[in-house]
Amino acid sequence: MDIRKVDPRDQTWEVGEPSYRVYFHDAAGASDEHELSGADVAEVIAWAERQRGERTYVLYACVAHDGLGLVRLAGSDPNEPRDFSGRRQRDDCQ
């Protein structure tokens, strides 16, 4: 984990009540996707934990900016490319 101080005045927009997507993945690689709205992130995580069973899941915030975009908040996608060390490739805010 990298931590750095920030100036909150550098942001140019914010989404106050985002929708979320939860993608469940089973051991066979099948996925089951859901979009949730009208809840905060803690409620969505609680819902996902209740629904997951033996599956893993990835939680995203939906962001409409030049089309629909997804920002990962929790979990990992088993189909995502990884670097040679086995870690996910990441994007920084900077």
C-alpha cells in the first residue's frame, strides 16, 4: 500500500450516489453480474457477501464519463491480466 498526502482541491467532479456492479465468479469461470443502486458501498458489500456462496466477486462503482466506466472497489477478476509477479496491473490517480 502506498500512501501520500493530497490536495482535495484538485478533483474536478464527484458522483454523490453511484450505482454499483457486482460480478460473481465461480470455480468453473462462469460469471453472474448485477447492478445495484440506492445503497452505499457498505450495504452493497454486505449484499455481495450474503449472495456469494462459494463464489468470489468483484465490486465496481459505475461512472458515466464518456460512456460507462467501472472503478474497482473490492475483489479481483480471475480473468484480469497479471504481471509476471502474479500481481494485478494497476493504474494510479497521479
